[in-house]
Amino acid sequence: MRIAENWKDFEVLDTTSGEKLERWGDVLLARPDPQIIWKTPKSKQWEKANARYHRSSSGGGQWQVKNMPKDSWTVNYGDLKFKISPTSFKHTGLFPEQAVNWDFVDKKIRNAGREIKVLNLFAYTGGATLAAANAGAKVTHVDASKGMVTWARENAKLSGLEDKPVRWIVDDCIKFVEREIRRGNLYDGIIMDPPSYGRGPGGEVWKLEEQVYDLVDLCKDVMSDNPLFFLLNSYTTGLSPSVMEYTIAMTVGKKYKGKVSSSEIGLPVKASGCVLPCGSTAIWESEK
């Protein structure tokens, strides 16, 4: 497992009974997590949570706020700054375990020794976009949600990256890639972090297990003649790292020489010393 252990402004303090207690800067949040099936005793630290998210039996949920000091605040990861704001659908605007993938992207781009163009699909609030731009790449950031793209641009400004060469696109990812192929626009690196389920701006339905293979296969045709990497992330428990690795090997790996690998990614838990699994990543990377 690859572990995001370089955070200073974030940590998982404890996990038990379907919940995790996290520190985001100086704010403590308790949130549900279906992976947490163990029932270890809760410490008094849980009582210090500024807010707790409760799921509704009818779907969705809401925050129970105890003493939230602010509606939004920032956390740092190296040179990058992110706005954190608890949303009505449990998220905070950032998936901190993705830092392991930001570090991978940063290193690959800096070591390439040439100009790199990156396509970030399902790009959310821009963690990978900022990492790639900060490393010197030209980035195309695509997400179906206008609100998320606006949030990503805020993060770029917070990080001092607003003048970097980033294209901010609100669009359905599949349709955008199809148009890029027709236009002949090619990329050296592709990052893909799709949701398990979602809808595009035109109401297009996305189901990961049914569509991810076709999208990866499509994306291989928007890669340059000398690509650097292809990164696919998933939070869907039904897609094991091996399934994702096989998918990339049979698509990108058939067209380009390189190395294919996969692993779970996770976050260290302070109270137990164990690691909380947070999804999986499969990667194709060039041999150079």
C-alpha cells in the first residue's frame, strides 16, 4: 500500500464503528466511512469534534455543528494550498490520500526534462491539477461540475498558481476526450479519478464499473507519441487494484511500452498506528 504520510495540516486521529475523526488544520471533523468495520473504543478526543456528519436513512445527510470556528479555511501540502469547506454531501473539498498521487505526478514531470502536457479528468477541486502545474506542466482540467471547477480555480489562486498555463473546462469527460481526439490535441500525462456514480452537465449518467474500461481505451488515443504516465484512481470497492491494472495493461499497455502497476492507497491512523484504506490506483508509466 502507498501511504500519504507527508501531511502536516491533516491527519486521521482515530477510526471506529463506521466513523473517522480527522484534523483539518485546527478543525476536528467526524465523518462516516464504510470501510471502518471495526469497533474499537472511542477516546475522549472524539468529544472535541467541531462537527459531525450524520447520514440520513432516506439518503444524504447533514452536519451536526458543535462549535465550528469558520465555514471554510485552508490547509497546506508543501507549496499547495486548498480551501476546505464541509459540504452537504459529507465531502470537505479534498481527498488527502491523493497526496501520494500528487507526489508521483510532481516527480515524473520534474524529471521528464521536457515540456509536459497533462489532462486531468474528473478533476474535482484540482489537487492533481495544482501538483502538475506547480511541477511545470501545461494542464487541462476537466470536470462536469461548474462549482467544482470554480473551487479548483480558488485553490490555484491560493497556491499562487493562477497564472500557470491551465485550461479550466466544465464538460462531460467522455465527450471532451472525443472532441480532443478529433481536434488532434495530445497529452503526455493523463490523470483520471472518476466517481463511482455521477451525472454530466447534460444529465449523462456515469457508472464506473460499466464505463471505465471504454473511457481508458478511448483516452489512449489522446496520448502523445512519447507519453509519460497514465494514472487511474478508484474509490469503488468492487474494482480491485488488479482489475484496474488489467484494464490499463489491455489498453494503454498494449499501445505503449512501459510499466504497469497498482496498489491500494491509504492514510495513517494516529491512534492505532494502522493504515486506513482509501481506494486504489493503477498506473502506466514510461520506462524512461
